[in-house]
Amino acid sequence: MKSVPPGEILEEVGTQEILNRCKFYHRIFYHIRDKWPNLFLDPYILRNAVESYYVDLLRIKPFHEIGLADQHKRGAFTLKWIAKLRPIYWHPPEDSDIIPTKAILMANEVYAIYLALSHMELETENIPEPIWKNLLYTLHYHSPNVDELATIFYLIEEVVCHKKEAAACKFAADNLSKILKARPKK
């Protein structure tokens, strides 16, 4: 299988598609920014994350012989690049002694989850709290791979969309950490 250079992949995607995705991600940022007015989104880092998403996604499709990546895989790649490149930054007000809260320090993880869930058309309010907390913790302190993230999103979608009982919700939250612990050490 021949490797395709990133420039060719981005040319295939097209500048307009990349810009449209960046605009959509900007709108989602301003939705969560209301809670933290001193957060800002770096448009250059965001564009780099979007381009990296497309390069990764379009490279795996021929490898796995798939035409379209499902919503879980798209969400996983989105989350990977937003969490990795961290386009949100905090800028305290002038002459301020404010120390950022843990919530502010985890703004990129929150943003990445919002973006990932948008691929599945899921609202964050519908995500059970134990799953939300576990996912935030995992993103902040670990580096899950894309396949693990896609599996996690599949479980989340099953819990939310099929309105499973509380036991299924607890099962998904408990197994999130087991999925991550089961992967081989490097």
C-alpha cells in the first residue's frame, strides 16, 4: 500500500471543507466559553488539529479498506487532535492574581469531548455523570489511542441512545478504566 503525503490528502479534502469544520468548531467553543470568559481559541492551532484529523482519517480508510469512517471513529480522531494540540488557552484579566481552576485547566478536554460527541449528535447533558468524569480523567491523565476512544464512544452511544438502565451506565463507566488498563505497555 502506497503512503500518501499529507499535502495531497489536504488537497483532496479541500480548503473549504477544512474552513467549514473550523467554523463549526468555533461555534461550539463559544457555546462553552460562556462559563469561562477568559478562555480563548487559537485559530492556527485549531486549523492544525482539523488538518491532522483529516490526514489521520484519510490514511486509515485505505488501510482498513473502509469507504466511510463511522461516527465513533470520527469522534475519536477529533478528540485525539484537539486534546493533543490544545487550541484553548487561558488568559487572566490584567493585574489579576486569579489562579486557574482545575475546570479551566481541563478546558481542552471538555472542548474535545463536545466536538467528539457532535459526530454522534449526542448532547453532553445526556452523558451520565460517572461516564463524563471518567472520560475527563482519562483524557487529562492518560493518552488513549483512537481505537480505545472509538470503543468508548460506542459504549457511550449505547448507554445514551438506547436509554439503558442504571446498571448499564455503571458498567460502561467501570469498563472505561478496564479498557485502558488492558492495553499492552510500550
